[in-house]
Amino acid sequence: MNEALPHPPRHGRHWWRGTTPGLRLARHTLALLTLAVVLAPLADLAIHTRAPWAELGRMAMGMAWPAWGSLESPLTAVGLTVAVAIWGTLAGVVLGFPLALLFARSRLVRAGCAFVRAIHELFWALLFLQVFGLSAFTALAALAIPYAGIFAKVYAEILEQTPRAPRDALPPGTGRLVRFVYAELPLAWAQLAAYTRYRFECALRASVLLGFVGLPTLGFHLETAFREGRYHEAGALLWLFYLLIASLPGWSHRRLIPVLLIGGAWLLGPWPSVDGALVWRFVSEDIWPRALLAGDWPGLVEWLSRIPDLGPAIGNTLLLGLLGTVGALVVAMALWPLACRHFGNRGTRLAGHGLLIALRSTPEMMLAFLFLLLLGPSLLPAWLALALHNGALIAFLVARHADAIQPAMPGLSAPGRLAYELLPRLYPGMLALLYYRAEVILRETAILGMLGVATLGFYIEEGFDYLLFDVAFFLLLVTAMLNIAVDALSRRLRPKDGAVMDDPCAR
């Protein structure tokens, strides 16, 4: 599926003149900004390091002069990162495609897909680590399970958007499978393939992040180098990551996919020996409270009373999600003109494109980790990471959409063109995309607790560290319910007048 902003509402260009769609968009924006400003004092946004600028200078020196010679087996780390991404994506497709055919007709399938995709890949990895250890199966399952839910939802939406005429033209009594193979799949194939390619790019970033839980992908070496202050080596690894993403269209050509799959299978081995009894005990006993399994309801109440106070953790998770969403809007508004053909010159646009691609390609977890080293433990590093990554993604899409617009008043100055020509036509789609990203931002907010930020992820990782699997799993359920609720709220708030957009990574 191509990255594209939605077409703006029919009255989008007149939203500032008092039309109903314009007033609704203005109210939404004002409510978001007001809520963020009112609640921001409740967040810990302090800087807890003495010399952040000196540390930033050392990081910049490491990026400017990367120590390529100090890298140990970088090709192995890159190969393993690609192998996990491609096999995890393939497994997600194999699991998700059949679910997509049932998605519209089964409420149970929709609920199950919503649940599995509401839990971040890193949390799935922590769960599978307890049974399969640091193995390829842990990495693949951590990607395949949430991706199956994502593929099921998006594939179902693509299939629903295919023209109905070829399907209706088939003889009466034609089976569902025949209708799908001959009337639906050929029309949707290009979009299905495009979305799968984009999800593979997302899987590459997720594969890097799996290094933060100990799996030996590129992220493991990155985290180690940054944490130990070896910034020149970290700079080389970071450049290697950017080169991997930038060269993706070349080395991921469909003719090379069989080679990547075979090579990836070789790198992922050896596979762990699976103890079926251990797995069954984990899923049937370890992750559930003993009082619940025994039907001891007073004991269950006592167990719940021993759960850490979730009020501050849930509050911080929701507050950081809100601040990240508003921050992403502000960043997108500020950055999209830098990459738009209607402003600046070729040099400034090239620099703007480079900045947006770097920010949107760097996962929030990695950005937050870097800001944490600079600014110390607070919500500030997480907020900056969420705002910059998601804001850059929105700005990138907005700039691409703006490039396709031909201004009707070419004589306007740059500020006038922005205010009167482009922004009124782009803002409805920008706001729709922001609401699409809200659920993704909340998912990322939870996992940032693994860096010490006081969100739900902090207590989830603590539960796994202390082998309190029942507590950790309960908190995972709470996190999933929060994400599902935010997703439902964002769907209600999303502009209805045609401002529905196709952001693959938002799904």
C-alpha cells in the first residue's frame, strides 16, 4: 500500500471560514493543545544530567567520525537483523492472511486481532524469552504474532475496497474461495504486495529493537556501545543501520527474496529444543494467579491488592501518549515545509528530506535511549522521541501530498502560500493521520518503561525480571485494554468527511 495522505474533505479548503468541518477540526486541535498544556505540569520533564550539551557533543563526534574498524562481525548482526525481519514478516503473512478472509464476518477474529496487535513486539519477546530463551523462535514469534493481527486488519480493509462488479458478475452459487481467487485477489494484489513491503521495513526496525532484550541483532550492539560510551563505534553502527534502511529498495527486490529466505534460515539456526511440558505449564499455570486457577476468589482479591499501584503508571502512560501525540502534531507542522517543493530550494529540500527520513527511520525506543543518555531519567526523553519520530513520519507524508498540489495563486509569497493555499487543504488529512498514530504512540509509550520511564512497561519488565509472570501478564492485559480503548476513541475523533488515510505503519 502506498504511503499517501487522504484526500481532504470536500469543504477542506474553506475550513477557516466557519464551515462545519473547519470548526470541528479547530475544536479538535484546540482541545488537544489545551489538554496537553493543562496536564503537562503533572509530567516529570526535568533534565537530570549536569552536562547534556557536552554529552551531545561527544555523540555528534562519534557520528561524524565513526570507528568502522572497531566493529566486530557487523555483517553477522546485519544479516541476523534482516533474517528475523523477513521470516517474521513471512510468518505474519501466513498467519494473518486467512484471518483477513474472516475478519469482516467474525467478531471473535476482530477482537483477537485487536488484542495481539495491541501488545508491542518487545513485550511479546519478553514473554517468549521465558520459555524459548534467546533463540530465533523467540524473535520470530515476537514479530509474527502482532503482525498477524495487523496483516489481518489491513488486508481485510484492502479487500473490502476492491470493486464489487467483477465479484457480482460471477455465476450465482460460486463459492467464496473461487470468488476470492478470481475476482478479488487480482484486483487487490498490488496493494497487498505494497503493504507487505512496507511492513517488512517496519519489521527491520522492530528486529533492531529486539536487541534491547538481549537478542543479538543490530540493536544489541548499538545499545551496548552507547551505554558504555563508545560513541565512535556506536556512530558506525548507527550509520550501518541507516544504510540498511536506505538501500532497502535495492536488496529487497522480489527476485532476491528466495536468497534472503534461504540465507536467513541458515543464520537463524540452530533452533531450540522445545519442552512441550514446560510450554504447557507456562501458558496454563505460570502466567495465571494461583488463586484464580483454584477458584479462590478471596485469595484473588488479596493477589490484586499486592499488584503495584497502577494509578501513577497508567496516568504516566496516558499522559505521555497525549504529550507525544500533541508533540508529533507540532513537529509535523514545523517540518513538512522543509521537504516540500513549494518552499526553499533544492539544497534545503534535500536536507529536509534527509532529516525526515533519518527521524522516521529511527525507532522511538532508540531515540528515547539516546535522549536518556543526554537528559537523564524522566518523561522528557520519551516525549522527545515520540514527538520527533511520529512528527517526522506525518511531515514526510504531508510533504509528499503537498508536492502533488498545484497552487491556484502562484503569485503568493511563501507564507501566504502556506496559510491560504496549502495548509487548509492538507490539515484535515494531517489530523486524520495523527489520530491513526495515536494508538501506535500509546503502544510505544508503554514499552519506553523498559528504559526506566515510569510507564506500565517499567512494571511489566520488572515482573519478568523477578519471575512474577502472573503479575507481568496481568499488566500486559491492562496495556492491551488501554491501547484498544485509545484506538476506539481515535476512530471516533477521526475526521469523517473523507479524511481517511493510508498510513501503513500507523496500523
